[in-house]
Amino acid sequence: MTARDENHRDRTAAAMHDTAERLEIAEAILHRSAERSPDAATNARLHRLGSEVTAQAKDIDKRADRLSES
């Protein structure tokens, strides 16, 4: 692997970690919004969506870790 390939891989992994971090912020906003909603169905939907976003963020983080370890 060339230094250029390694640099590209590191930049990609860093961008993926940044994306995951931003998704975790969105997840927190979704959960806060859910708690503020007076409607039970909306509350449940926002919490479910927040949990799905969390799962995606964790998956992206894991893939970024594997990419940077390669």
C-alpha cells in the first residue's frame, strides 16, 4: 500500500467517524423531541427513529475503525 492510499483511507475513516458523530447528535435531538411530544404515537415513532439512527452511527463507526486498521 502506498502512502497516498493510506492517507486516503485515513481521510475516509475520519469522515466516517465525523458522520457517525453527527448522527449521534441527530439521535439525541430525536429522543428529546420524542419526550416533548404530547402524542404517544409520535413519541414512539421518534424514539424508534432515534434508535435506528444510533444503530447506523455505531455501524459506521465500526466500519471506519476496520478501515483505519487495514
